[in-house]
Amino acid sequence: MRHILSAAAFLFAFASSAPRASEGWAYPGGDAGGERYSSAAEITRENVGELIPVWTYRTGHMAVPEKVRKRMKFEVTPILVEDKLVLCTPFNEIIALDPESGKELWRHDPHVDMDQRPANHFNCRGVAYWRDGDAPANAKCAARVYTGTNDHRLVAVDLEDGAPCEGFGEDGVVAIDPEAKLVWPGEFQITSAPVIARGAVIVGSAISDNVSVEAPRGTVRAFDVRTGAPLWSFDPIPRDAESAAAQGWNGA
């Protein structure tokens, strides 16, 4: 856990000292293709060793019971959008910070059950940002933040204040069907940041490997970015040996 806090301090210090904050960092991977490239030029090979923390933010999760701490990981890459540094915690809380001061602006808690045992630990690697070009600039949820959860939900909140987007799913939440009977709560979860493309918010799956032949599938699912209505799903492993998709799996 000490590593969690020190890593966060460095990451946030970097974000708050970036010379071209107007550029932002709208994706966990820097851009839609995940290239992780920034044109910011103030930090160089020559001066990177002189960086010092400007501020530190703590999520407060050091206070959770030890048995829960042992089942959590902190692997998030924050995004910097519209003058807010936004991240998620291992328990899928979404937090917006002032990038200059580290002050917490808002916090949304989806109340993930901490008694479960997630297949890949409690983890949230990132959030997704989307601004509705058809909505008035000051409308509720004109700009949104999405994240998946350890208990297989998709959550949408208002970037401005963290309030749930009521028109998305049920009070800002879409419950995702694992399409299989879970052996234990937490066997199926969503850990990676959603992807926004062509009016859809897309999420993957995280499951436990080599436990059961009836384990949940690693399905990729897409939902309407405004309403949360299901659009399509893709099972990467073909189930029909005669299908065209199965031909690439011969000998696998």
C-alpha cells in the first residue's frame, strides 16, 4: 500500500506541473489509440530528476479492513479533462480533483460490496470521458464520466458534480449480465476503462482463469452512450467450429 501512495504522489505531481494543461489527457492511454504520447516539452531527460511532489492526495482506503486491503490493487491512470483530474479507486469510486491544488472537487461512490472476492482483486484501471455535442453546454450530464465496476456494472456520472446521469440505465447504472452462473461473487468483473466510439460505450470482461469450463465468457459489450441501452456484444472465442471465425483457431 505504501507503493500506492508514492506512485499516486508522483503521477499527480506530474499532472499538476504539466505546462500545457489545456491539451489535457482525455484517455488513460493518452489518445483513442492508447499511444501514451504527450507533446508537453517542459519535462526533459535533463530535468526529470529534479521533479518533486507538488501535492499528494490520499483516497482513504488505508482505513479499510486488512483482509480487504490484501484484495485490492491501485493501477489507475487518471485523465485530465475540462480542468479536472479524474480517477477511480480500487472500489470504483470516481473522484475529481483540482489538478493545480489536489483539492477534491467531488466523489461518487457506487457502493461496491467489499465482502466479495474479485477474480482479479478489487481494481479499476481508468475511466472514460465523453461530451455530448448535441446537448446544451450547461445541461446535466452534457459531459460524462464512465467506469465499469468490480460487480459488473457500468456507471455514468456528470463530470461537473459527480451526480448519476439519470437518463443512463437506471439512475446512471447499467447492470451487466454475466451470461453464466457465477461460482462466487466477483468471478466476473470489469477492470479496464471503457472505450467511447461511434455513440457507444464499450466494456470488456475480466474473469478468473482455469477455474471452470462454465466460467463467464470474455465478452465485449457495447451500450448506447446516452441511454445505456445494449447495442451489441462480441464473444472473441467462436463457439461453432463451422463458423468462419473459428478457422483462425485451428490448432490453438
